[in-house]
Amino acid sequence: RRSRAPERPHRPRRGGVDRDLRQRAARVPERGARERRDDAKGDVVVAESMTPDDDERAMQALRATTTAREDARYARTTLDSLPMEIVQEILARRVRDDGARGTTTAAALRCVSRTFRDAIEREPAMFYEEFDISYGFCAATDARMRAYAKKNVFGGVRRLNLSGCGKLTDATLRLLGESCESLESVVFSGGSFTKSAMIAFAEQRPGLAAIKIDLSSPKMTPADVLEVFEYFIARNCDTLRSVSCGREAPYSPHERRAFSTRAVRLFETIRRCGELRSLDLTNCGEDVRFPLFSMQRALPHLQELKLNHFGGESGWRIVGDIGEDFEHTCWKDLRVLEIAVSMETTSVGHRYGNSNVNDETMISMLYGSIESIEVLDLTGCTHIGDWRNLVWDRLPTRLKTLRCARTPISSDDGAVAHILAHLCPALEVLELADVGANARFVTDAAFEQLFAHEGPDFPLRVLRVPGSGVTTSTIKHLVSGRHGRFPNLRTIDLASCRSLPRELRRISLDTFPRDNVSALRRALAADAAADADAADAADDADADPDDADATTTTDDVIFVADLRDRAASAKRPRAARERDPPRARRPKPRA
């Protein structure tokens, strides 16, 4: 047997006795003699009996101590110490502010603390109104979706985005159809779902307000996707507000031909949605016939029509009769109209498609909405005039964004000045050029009339003129801030402008689309200072050699000549740095 170690005598910690004595001295006895120990000498002093005044003072001291402790406790209050309802409201607002990233934010907040996790799991409907797991968020799988369903996450989901969820199967789609009781909007793009599962989901979830389906699907042909798309529209035609099968990336020729084959039947189904507000057919179809006038009669409340790159390289055409009641059936509340031509990036550059849109087509689409239109994209519409010869009985006074690259408007014929000064007084974004379509016909003459125009300042914020012939003098007027005609201008695109110094082009290339006007203004100021210094140096070199203060040497003459060459070659900042010879440094004092 192992021998048991002898017990060690108890030794109090250092300072323990003194701490006990201080606590006893701080106590307030009820009545009678009180005992106090002097910490320094260790003597006991007997005080006289306490009086009622001593009791009152002791109680006041106790109240003051309690109040100080309460104040300190409230000062140290954190989010975890608040009531659960307030914590939930704070976290829910934070999730809503992130919009489409709210799902990621809610998942991150659950890992912060136990209080946050309890707040989210107690009322998950407050944090998952928009459930976006598109393009690989946490590698969504069927098992993860079942775990979310067990926590009742899908009960309050209103907007569901399943773009790029290639690992999800039909089992998840059936689960979502049973769980999402408040669903209003759904996005399908690239998911591994079958045709039968999609149709079953549409039957389980009627009453949708927005539907977006991508024609590219790994388990369905484009014809099957279009059939599912039509079924969703027909199932929810009374409640749909937004319909979209377009995307920014171009479709394959096979998918374009499939859309053109079923276009007539699809347009008939869309015309049944009398309350439709938005229609997006970007990059869809090839050589499509668009029934404009019948669409205007069937969809009187349409506000957004996006037909960018619609019809492919061949473009699209309007079919149907205009009718005698056109003034009453045309769109009255259209705010966004995008009819840019298709563009294809090849190994040798960019190739634009054909445009069949002319002034008559544009007026037919904007006849009743000319005063309500806010965004207009006409990129590549070469058959549109410069708008100065058109008779405008009403003006687009609310137009804020105009994209007119590769059109007659983007020229020096006075169309730019006419649009900014007369037609569109509220214009904030003006794009005279785009990727693959430089503003070759825009020079200083396009803006000279604006600088001399008398009237209120222009509210322009973004200006794109890449590849144009504007010079430094025009840029100085544009970025002059409150001293010029464009006080709100924040961003300028000057890429490929060969008439500008390389430094200005590099600033625009590195910063666009962020704010770069301040950086351009500083670069122009440094350039002007360098010019002034070069001129002063040249004047000093031409001074009288008989002057007593002038001690010109051969090295000085060579330096001034070199300075003039640098100034002529537009290397101003470098010339400014090298205009003076290096000074002899003073030696540092030793320690």
C-alpha cells in the first residue's frame, strides 16, 4: 500500500488576514460599540456608542454606494443583457439592410454568441424573409436544406433564390413547396431540377408575384424550360408583377432558336397577366417578332421593359396593327426601357448586331410615357436621329440615365448640348460610349455650348466618353466643381482618350466607376504648377548675364534645356521634381 502523505497545515493566502480586517472595519453595526482595527499598527480602538445621526450618515453612504454600483452596472450593459425582443429587432434590421445577402448575415450572426443564436432560432421568420443561397453559399445540399426545414426557417420566406445550386435535387424542391407558405418570388437558374418537379412546385405554391427562370438547365432542354416557364405564368397570371427569363450572359444559339420557336405561344401567355409591372427578355431569341401594340393593350400597367440584346444578331421587329385607339392603349407609366443591340466579344474585338429600331419605333414605345421615363438604353441603335429635328410636344423631364453609345446622338453635331440643356434637364448619367464602341466623333465641340449656356447648373453625376477626342481644357471645365457648370459630377470615364495625358487616362482607368473627379482635379493642378515652375526656370535662364546675382554656368544651361524638353513632352510631375539640383544634406548630430 502506498503511504498517505501527511496533511499540510492550512496557511492563509498573503493578504487574506488584512482583507478580512478591512471588511470587518467597513461593516456598520446596528448599535453600541464598534470595533475598528488599524491596518498599519494592528491595534484595536474602541469607539464611542453610535447615535441616530451616525445611523443616518451610514444609510446615506450605503445609498450612495448602491447608486454608484447600479450606474456602473448600466454603463457596462451590452447587447446580450437587453430583452430578447429588442435583440431580435436589432438583428432583424441588420439582416434586412443587407438585402440579398441577408441569408449570409443571419448565418454569421448565429455564430457570434449564444444570445444571438437563441434570438434567431426563436423567431426564424424575422430573419429569413429573403432566402438567397445562390452560387455556392455554404455549398447548399439536400441535407442542409432539411436541417433548415426542421428549424422552421422556410415558414416566413417571401423571396427564394436558388441560382447555381447544382447539388440540390427534386427532394429539396418538394420540401420547399411544402414549407414555403408565404412565398412571393422565386428564382431558378442552373439548378439540377427536372421538369416534373418544377411543375409540381408550381402547383404547390400558387399566388407568386415574381418568377425568373434561366433557359440553361442541366436536366432539361430549352423547350422543356420554356414549357415550365409558361406553366408558372399561366398558374399565377392573376398575381404576377414581374416575369423574367433574361440574363446578362448571352444564351447559346440552340437556346435562342428554342425561344424563337415558342415566342408566339409565350407572348400569348404573358398577355394574360393584366397586372404585370416588369418584363425582362434580355439576350433571348433570334430574329424575334415582338407584338408591341397587343402587349400595350394587354399590359397597361407595365413599368419596366428590358429588351437588351433581344433577337440576337438579326435583331427584332414589331408586328401587329397600331389601331385607332393607340393614344388610349399605349403605356402611360413606363419608367425603364432598354432596347440595346446585341454585342459579341470575339478574338479580334467586339461585334455588334443589327438594329431595326428607329425613331418611329421609339416613339411608339414612349408615346404616352415620355414624361415618366427614367432610364433609356439605346446603345447600338444606329437608325435613331440626333433628336434635334424631332418635334417634342412633351419633354422627358424625369430622364436620369441615358445610354446612347454608337448612335447619331454621340457626335459633335450639337445633339449632346441639346439633350442636356433642353430635352433632359434632370439627366444624371450620360454614356456616349461603351465597351467596344468608343466615342470617336465626340470632341471639345460637343461641350463648348454647354460651358457658355446661361441657365441653371447641370445635375450630371456620371459621364462616359472613352475613346473620344476631348482635350485637357474640356476636362478642366468639367471637373471645376462648384465653380463650373457641373458641380455634381463625380465620375468620368476617359479610357483610350489619346488626346489626353497618360496620367489622366490612367487615373480614370484605375478608378472608374468609383469617384475620380477629385483625383483628376489634383492631377490637373499639379500639371499647372509644373508648367508654371518650368516657365519660371526658363525666364531665369534668359536673364541678363551681367547681373551680379546671376551666376549662370554651363551646367545650368544644360539643365534648363533639359527642363524645356521635358515640359514639351508632357512629363510635368517629373520635371517639377527635377527642376532643382539636390541640396547637400546636413549631417545628423551624434548622440
